[in-house]
Amino acid sequence: MKILLSLVALYLCCSVARAQTCQPPPQGWSVRICLHDTQANGIIFSIGVGGNSDTHRYWREWHRGDPTDIPLPIDLIYAKEIWIKVKSMQRGKNIYVCVRFNGHTTQHIDCDNDEEHETSRDDDDECNCN
């Protein structure tokens, strides 16, 4: 009986430890940089609420070596619609970014300079860097 209890305790301990190391997919809005199609060493992001240019602002820069899945700031993470602008830090060098809501791609951006889009939660697009 002690051996059985020990095995159950060991199993539960390992299950909890394993669950703590597994990260859930990003929830809400996020962007994914597709490394295999991004030639530029950096991207400049601007964001805001879709349909409201008063909220559009510089957000951040991404540099090669940084994480490729980036959640949007808390004030936009659950917005119904967002506006996003991406700009290659090396003009003429391609960037490929997927805009996602709850892990579902709503918009992909493939450009070599800068491009902006509005996208809503229920839009549907393909992302070639899963």
C-alpha cells in the first residue's frame, strides 16, 4: 500500500511540474514575426484602436533574436478591432508578420517598407509561419 501511495504521489508531483512548464498560447491580440520570411533585422510597430486615429501611437521595436510572439499592451489586448502599422528598419528588406487574436490569424502583413491595416477579431487570414 505504501508503494502504491508513493507512486501516486510521484505521478501527481510530475504532472504538476510538467503543467507548470507548459505555456498556454497567447490570449487576446498578439503579433507573430515569421523569421523564415523576414529579411530585415528589425521592425518598428505602431498600434491603436481600429477606427480611432486618436489612439494610434508608437508601440515598440522588434530586433532579430527577440521573442517572435508578442502580446499587445493590456489596453488593446481585448479590443474588438485594432489598427497596426509595421515598418522595416532596413528599407527594401522584407518583413512578414501575422496579427492574431486568441491564436487565430486575422491579418498577415508582408512588405519591404511599411504597411498599415485594421483588423477585427473575426477576420480570417492565413499565416505561413506556424
